[in-house]
Amino acid sequence: MLTKKECVAMLLAGGQGSRLYALTNNVAKPAVEFGAKNRIIDFPLSNCTNSGIDTVGVLTQYQPLVLNEYIGNGQPWDLDRTFGGVHILPPYQAKEKSNWYKGTANAIYQNLDFLDRYEPEYVLILSGDHIYKMSYDEMLKVHKQNDADCTIAVLTVPMEEASRFGIMSMDKNDRITEFAEKPKQPKSNQASMGIYIFSYKVLKQYLIDDENNANSSNDFGKDIIPKMLADGKRLVGYHFEGYWKDVGTIKSLWEANMDLLGDKPNFDIFDTHRKIYARNIADTPQFIGQNASIKNSIIGGGAEIDGTVINSVISSRVKIEEGAIVRDSVIFGDTVIKKNAVVEFAIIDEFTEIGKGAVVGAKNKESDGICVVARNEVIQENAVIPAGAMYDSKNGGAK
């Protein structure tokens, strides 16, 4: 007999990811690789599994193919369920036309039928471009204890960065009294993480009303949250303490990968507490050649290293030939770096070949930006791709 679900998660994974430039020309942002063996979407999916949430809708839109294939039936995250599990939810196909998701709130609105199927008491809204471990079950407990209509995960950020976020003011009981989306002059440094728990009956009505408002931008931060506050609904903050990174830009994605390195990394991806699961091909051993030199780096399964790797994250099945140097870089899976090539302060996408003697990026040039080479590229022998360049041959080469 089918039963109701107490809490259903809705994972917003349809953003275009334009600030990741070449990395998202062919794949959705949540499908971008991270940390030698994962993809970004592994983190919210694993957090759901570790929090006992077994029903997840993944809302896709731009370049969904790789993401859809990767998620599959959800088995790696224990989300292959007869009733519940993980579901890919593209924009709603109406009889007369197909409507793309107009905003975060509209994306959930278009999938009210999916939610109604499970009759949840609570709905958890997640973003698909954050790196973190979080106990959603603890957040749900706080939501219940406060008899809240909406609970928002809150992160304390430096005051100088506060204008980049939705900013909240709260009373001594953590009840939210004000909310401003990316204010020019923030009143506090309590930032929304874009993670919400709503009591479903309340949320559903607000989504319906919002859809009928021709002046709405159909966004949670700009429309739904302010309207609930104005109506006197009970909104509370849930304080999160731990590592959290929005990897929506090249710089932040590179930084998050670098945060994995060192004896005491800022974020320990290998910590088995609340493990991060992934869809991996058999975890084959690495091959480290006699002339290889590896310092302060992560090397993925099946990689073959004959060159020098320093302060870098090397994904599965990467080949680095003798004489090649990789420094301060992130190399995605199935990439080949040929003899005597040099890659520094760069992110190299999947299935790419860096030719013999080529130079990609530049030493000690982080301030000039991270060099990026797109998926399925071939960089010719002795070619030079300068620091901070975005190389995508299908879109005009290096920019």
C-alpha cells in the first residue's frame, strides 16, 4: 500500500550556469565534475539520503542529457525506490505548448502535480550548485519545533559580501523579521543559503497566487518570501555552521577544489561521516610511474601519472605523460596531457587532450584568472593558451 511522504525534496538543477562559461556549454551546471570523483549534484542528493529523505524531484532545463544519464535510476544514492526515489522533472508539457521554467517559484509551481502525488507535509527546496554537507533532518526538526510556515537555512557571511545574498534580520528567537534579496546596503550578515523548508499546504497556495500575479518574477527570494513576511507568516532561520561553497563561478569552483587539499583541508571530502555518494565506474587503482612526482594533490581512480602534479585535483582516467607539469589546477576525467606540456592555474574539462609542449595558463597567475579549456578539445603541440583565457573552439577559440 502506498503511503504519504512526510517530506519531499525539490532540487533546482535547471540553471544555465552562464558564469561557468565553457564548462556549461554542453552540460548542466550540477553535472560539472568536482573533487576527482564527484559531480556537483552528488552533494544535495547525498545530503537527502543521509537525512532520510527518499523522494527527490530534480528540475532540469538547460543541457540536461549528461545530468539525466548520470542520475539514472538513483541507485548510487539509494534513491531507486518503487514509491518515491529520484525523478527527473523537465519543464511541464502542456497540451498546447511547453513552458520553460520562468523562475525558481514557477519551477515548483509547474510540478505541483508531482508533489500532490506524495501528499507531503513538508517540501524541501534545494539548489544544485552548492558544495556542502548538511543534515536536512535537523533543519526539519527546527521547522517543526517552531511550527513554522517556512524555515530558511542561514549562513553568517562577511559583511562586505552580504550584498551578494538574500539577507535576513531575525529576533532573539530566530524568527525572521526582514528579508532583502541582494540589498545594496545590507542590514545584517545573515545570508540565505537558498535552502528552504515549507509547510506544503501554505507553500502551494502561495505558488498558485504567485502564478496568477502578472507582476511577479516567480522567484522565492524576490517574491514568495517577501510576500509571506508581509502577510505575517511564521518564518524562522536555521543556523548552519560548516563548509558551504556556491560554485557558480570559475573562481569559486577552482577555490572549492583547492579547499580539498592539504593535511587539514577546509573541506574533507573523504570523511565518511555523512558520506558523499557518486555514480562511479569500478574504482580502479591509479598507476604512478617511476618518474612521476606528486605533491599535495588528489588523484582519481584509473589515472595514469608519469609527470609532475603539484597542488592539483586529478579526476578519474586522466593521463599525464612524462615531462608534463600540472600545477594549481583541476583536471576533469578522461583528459590526456601529453609529454612536456605545462598546465597551471587552470580547469581542463572532460575528454580533452593537451598536446606535447603546449602551455595552458601561467604560473603564479591566479590574479589574472583561471584558464579554462572546454570539453572534447584538442590543444595542438606547443600551443599557448594564456592565463585567464576561456578556450572553446566551437565558440571562437580562446577569449
